[in-house]
Amino acid sequence: MHALPAAPAPPPRRQVFVGTALAGVAMLMVTGGMLGIWILMRERAFEADGTWVPEGISIPEVPSNVMLIGVLGIPVFAQWAHYSARRADRAHTGLALGLVALFTIAIINAQAFIYADMQMSIDEGGYPGMFYAVTGLILALLIIGLGFTAITAFRFLGGRTSDQELVAAHALYWYVMAVAFAAVWLIVYVTK
């Protein structure tokens, strides 16, 4: 009498990747909604009195452009971390995750510089409130991404080299973050 062969292994469920994808969709929806409100308030301000940005307020362009370059570079490093993790290369995975963290801290620093340089009070009309709300959302998402990078580095470099789904989800988060920031950069920092 012969025994039946073992059943095939069930496919991986990829909960972390799917959860990150759903969180990414939520990020894009919240960012898109806030940018829609920004555009609506800007149009209403132009119809009412022709001004949206308060007198004497200007956004420093160099730090905002550096932020865009940094945010567009982060997915490259996150993808490098995923590439290295799939090949069980801990050294390059750690280097790539470290560069993601370094660039994220640099972007947060540039946003803090913009806040300090503008010296804008939130009670000067609709523009300051919306500016701080939209850029504060992006700042919060950057801090969440920095935490995600720390968790990914801790888990992968701590010995769970088979947990490549987390590194892939990390890369997905930064791709979505780059898209969200590019939209904010265009609408808030460029077209004002």
C-alpha cells in the first residue's frame, strides 16, 4: 500500500505587503483630499480678493527642491535594499536602509528649515492653516516612514533574513510616499 504524496505548501499570504498597499492607498487618498481642499480654497481666495499667499510670505525654493530630489531618491535606495535582501546580502541591505533613514532625516530637516525661514503665523488667513496642515501631513508620513525603516532594519539585520516581504513592503511605502510628496511639491511649493 502506498501513501499519498504531501500536499503542496500553501501560497504565502503576504499580509504585510497587502497592509502596506492598503495604507498607501489611504495615504494617497488623504493627500489628494487635502490637495483638493487646498485648490478649492485657493480658487475661492482669488475670487474674493485676488490674493492667497499673505503679504511678505515666500517659500524658500532651494530647500523645497532639495526635498523633492531626496524624496525621489529614497525609493531607489529602498529598492536597492529589497534587491539586496532577496540575495541575502546583509551588508548592502543595511547600507541601503541606512541611506533611506539618512535621506529621510535630511528631508525632515529641510522642512523644519522652511518652517523657521517662513516665520508664518497660523492666524494670518486660510493659506497658513492649509500650508501647515498639508506639509504637516507629509512630515507625519515621513516620520512614519522613518519608523518603518528602523523596524525593517532591526528585523532584517537582526537575523530574519528570510523576511523579505517586509523589505518589499518598505520599498512600496517609499514609492507611494514619493508620489504623494511630488503632488504636494507641485501644488503647495511650486504653484502656491
